[in-house]
Amino acid sequence: MEIKITTLSENTAGPGALGEWGLSMLVEADGQKILFDTGGGLAVVPNAESMRIDLAAVNRIVLSHGHYDHTGGLLEVLRRAGGKEIIAHPDIWARKYGSLDNTPKRYVGIPFVREALEVTGTTFSLSRESVKLSEHVMTTGEIPMVTDYEIVEKYLCVMEGDELKQDPINDDLALIIDTEFGLVVILGCAHHGIVNTLKQAKKVTGKELIYAAIGGTHLIHASKERLEKTAAALKEMGVQYLGVSHCTGFNASAYLAREFGDRFFQNNAGTRLTLPFKEE
């Protein structure tokens, strides 16, 4: 199987592409064209147009979770692509808030009402379980918190009634492509941890070999201890390639680049990948 991954939104960008705080990737595999997340809203459509990608040809949209930087481009995408099936977890519609460094909490959830998206002909397929998109492509479903060093940040909250509580971000999920050369796991933010995410991918598929993990890793605030344990776990799991984006952060990216050498790469807006990679 050949997989093509085109990054349409990311914090940094290659020549001719726009960067923004967010993430979106077009994944072409197993006869499917899947838009995984839609970025913050500024970059997906212009980058798709400049890269001559027809968004109307997308079969489905998968949302990794309900934060604005992964869903902000939804309406513009749907206006151009027409109604699509959106696959996600039910909690994407939770009222999500966030605050850093004691600043006032602000809304960080999906920046649209559901009806504004459904009027385009879009439908939502919401499930807590793994969803199969084709024979070899599926979501992780909810990701259990198994490791003792991966945490959900306390500054992320959800409004329940009139009360703000810590958001467990149970809607956090990833996309899995099960290939003959190993699992390819596409990450949104990995709020439940990249190691927990990969463990869930292995559990869902019953496969052990992980060829590549690509996307956000939410290590931007990680301690040195967590980075060390994460890198050790990824090596133990036999991850062959690691491409990081978005919420990984500079320090974590630099650390992982040193640990994984030529098996590491930055996955920026404008990046086009074809997997399996050609060996030098």
C-alpha cells in the first residue's frame, strides 16, 4: 500500500505555504481521501489551492478533538467541498476553555454551532469506539491513560452547567493506517500522550510494528523526565520514523531530533510525504 500525506496547516510552513497555529493533514490511503483536522481557519483552503488539491474530492473528515486550532477551518472547507461525513468523538461539542499563566480563561472549542456546519449537507458520525473508514484505515477511538508520565494539562477545562472542570479530553483520537510495512499513526495533538496513543493503535489493530507516527505530540510543556521516558518508550516500541508538528514545541523537537537522528523529521505546512519512504 502507498500512503500520501499532505500537511495543509501547521505552525510553520515551507516555501509558498501559509503557517498558522493549528494542524490539518490530507491522508490518501486504501482508496480513501481523508482530511484529518482543519487547522485554525486561515491556512487550509489557501494552501490546498496553492498545492492544487481539490477539497471536493475528500471522502470524509476526521477530527482528532474539539479544539479550535483543529476545527477552525471546517466551515471554509465545507463551503468549498460540499457536505461531508465528519467522524469524531461525541465530546467534540463540549464547551472547552483554556488558560495559561493565570490569564483569563477563554473559549477554545469548535468556533461554530453545529447547525452552521450541517446546513452544508454535512453529517456527524460520533463514536467513542474505533471507527473503520476502510479495510485498513480506522480511528483509535478513546485512548486510555496507561503510562504514569503522560498527563492531560490542568489548564484545559470544560464547562459543565455553570462550573468549569478539568477537561479529560476524552475526544482525543488518532488515525491509523494498517499497512504491510507497519502501522502509520496520524496524530492530532496527542493530548493523552503519544505513547498511550501508539499503545491504543496496537491494541485496536492487534499489530506490533509501528512504521511512523506523524503529527502533534503535545510535548510543548513536557519535563525533561517525561521527554526521556517518551523517547525511551518510542524506541522500545520500535517506531521507525517520527514526524512531529504543531504542539510538540521547539525543545521537545530538538530533543527528539537528537534521539532519533535521520528517523526524525519536522512535518510542516506544505510538506508532501509518500510512504513507505525510499531508503537511501
